[in-house]
Amino acid sequence: MMDKGYKGIFSKMGEGLLEKFIEDLKKELQERPEDPDLLFKLGVAYSRAGKVEEAREVYKKLREIDKEKAKELLDIIYGV
């Protein structure tokens, strides 16, 4: 039986892809900082990467733009 913390052979590759995705989203947001879809994706990516504080900051900004998407992001961040 494998250790509960074991992520598998592709975990490092997955983490690298997620970090690249986050960087790409941040670049896109420089051009469209009020885009609710980009903010939502960034918040989800931060959450998946275990960066809860960064995800919460994105949530705060998204809440000002799109309350419904912000609530959905909050649910994802806290696993509701």
C-alpha cells in the first residue's frame, strides 16, 4: 500500500505545468485585469497549487467584479 502523501510519478511534471499555467494567466491579466474568467481560473490554479493565500486575494478582487463566480471560487478554495 502506498503512502497517503504519494502523488505518483507525474507529480513534479504536474506541478511544473500548473506553475506555468499560473504565470500565463498572470500575463493575460496584465492586459485584461478585470476579466472574471481569467481571475476565476487563476484563483482555481492557486488553490490547486496549495497557494490558499494567493487564491483568497484573487477571490477578493473577483468579488468586486462577479459575485457569483467569486462564490464558486470560494467554494473551491475551501472544498465546499
